[in-house]
Amino acid sequence: MWSPPLGHALPMRSLLIRSALAAALAPAAAPATHTAAAVPAGHVYVWPEPNQMGSGGAWDYVPPGYREADPRVKRHAYSFDSHASVTVYAISYQPGGNCLYRAIYPDDYSDSWEWAQRFDGVSDTAMGCERG
């Protein structure tokens, strides 16, 4: 029975072992996906920093009604995750008494929210505000 010279067998075996290890470890190295497990059903969490982070943890809203944002997330809400069973509305008060809303749908989330510097509170209605 023929076998390759000793100098060639070891690198091939080493290559196969490295390939198998790389394949086995690949799922562990994959980027993390969004998980909803941290937000209880019926709640909307808002964080003061991107990627659901920030000092003091999440600010919590549970419908119904309107709730003014805590100072740490008011006009500084860089991420959110909604597990409310209904659409809720981020509210932004404008100079002159006008207001804008942005709909937040059930299971909606953002890790880098474009409304970060507009956010003043959350309501279960658009409160007569204009879409913003």
C-alpha cells in the first residue's frame, strides 16, 4: 500500500484538523443578532446610548396613556426595543406648541435610533401630533 512521504502527510492532516476546528468554531464567531428576550411582553424599553446600552439601564414604558421620558433618555434616546402588543408613539414637542410623533410598532427596535434627539415621551395614541 502506498503512502505519501512523511513530510507531506503531517501538513495535510494538520490542515484537515484546522479546517474542522474552524468550521466547528464558526458559529461562535458569528456576529450577534438582535434578541428580544430582555424586554418583557407588553413593555417598551428605551436606552440612552446605542446598542441598548447606557448608564442606569433601560427606561420602561407600558401602555396605555402618555408618559414623559426620564431626563436621562429625554432628547437622548439612542436605542429602543418594543414588545408592546399595540403600536405606540414616540412624541416630540416642538417650539410653538406643536408636536411630532413617530410610530413604534410591536416588535420594532433600533440600536441606532434617528429620533434620539427628538424623544420627549411615549403614548398609546398620536396625541393629535403630526407625523414626523
